[in-house]
Amino acid sequence: MTDERPTALITGGARGIGAAIARELARDHRVLFTYLGAEAAALALAAELPEAQALPCDLAEAGAPEALMRQVQALSPRLDLLVNAAGSVEEEDPLGFDMASAERQMRINALAPAALTAAAGRFMPRGGSVINITSVNATFPPTGALTYGASKAALENYTRGYAKVLGPQGIRVNAIAPGAVERDHAPRPPELIALFEADAALGSLATPEDIALAVRFLAEAKGVTGVILPVSRGFRL
């Protein structure tokens, strides 16, 4: 990769919110993105975007964040923007706690982003930026997915904490908290969409492109750090 554009790494970039972010950033960044289990979509996106590269990665595995960052350093001399968009949600019985499921979600949703942020902070240049994708469920925990909500709350705490840790290096750390978002890879029943729309002040679901534009804003807003930005069309105000 000889392009002199800034480099962005997006986890979970093969489809949905991650893919929309990749498309938005590819306009002026070299894009590296991870995927897990969506190889066809990942390879198609990499072929669509100039200079993009798809990297298989299971962030639930021990050592995966560090291995990923070593791979990124081998591909690019610098990393200017890290977007932690990979996420995992598993339905659960709150009275039948599944430790393995909880640990997997915590690794993907909170621990891996924190580890990637720490690793990026060791070689990201001044002016770099980290953006985490959290969820309104960090504040409004769903009873059928308590670990998901807890993991996103942890990610928001890491966001504020690393904003303080990396601030002296000129690196900003922020987060975006979507509400219900349109998706085509796992369509929702029409009655559920109607319920979500009724719970949004603007009367509609957010789109992946809404989130991507918010990522661009935070990437360029040089005076903003430690912020959790709701991008939800007024969902659950």
C-alpha cells in the first residue's frame, strides 16, 4: 500500500454499520476492515473500495487484538483512525446466566476494543482518533440481553477513560450510541419495526449511513473527546 492517505481500521466492517463506515471513510482514507463469518460480503466490499483490505479476525479469541494490530502495522506505517464497530449480541435468560456467552460478548464488545485502543495508542500519531460504536442499550439494558447492555456500558467507560489517558498524546477517543438501526442482513419483523419507529422522536429507524456520517464528524472534530454521541433519531428519549 503506497497511498499517502490516512489509514483507518474498522472492526466488523463487512456489512451493516461497519460497511457503511468503510464506504464513507474510503473517500479519503486507506481502509482496513475486519470480518468474521461474512467472507463473501467482505471480499465484495474490499473489491468495491479503492485500496481497501479485508482482514479475517475473531475478536473473541485471546490475543486477537494484539495480532490484528501487528498485522495492521505490517500493512501500513501508521494508523490514523480506529473504529471499533464489531459487536455481538446473544439472547439470554437473565435467570439462567451463561458464563461462556457472557465472556464472548464482553471480549468482542468491550475488552477487544479496549485492547485495540491501548495498542493503537502506542503508535498512532498526534491527531489520531478512536471511535467506538456503543448502543443506547448501555443506558437502557434489554432484559433479554443484559450482557450486551453491560458490555456496551463498559465500552462507554473505556471511551471516557482512554480519552483521558491518550489526550496528552493528542489522540481523541469518542463513541457513538445508535438506537435501532435499519439492517438488510437480518431483517426484523414488520411489527417490531413499527414498535421501534413509534419509540423514535423522528418516527423512523436510524440508517447505517447516519452512523457513518457521525463517524466522519467525530473523526474531524478536533476539539471533541470523551463524548458519547447518540445517533438514534431520538430513539428512547
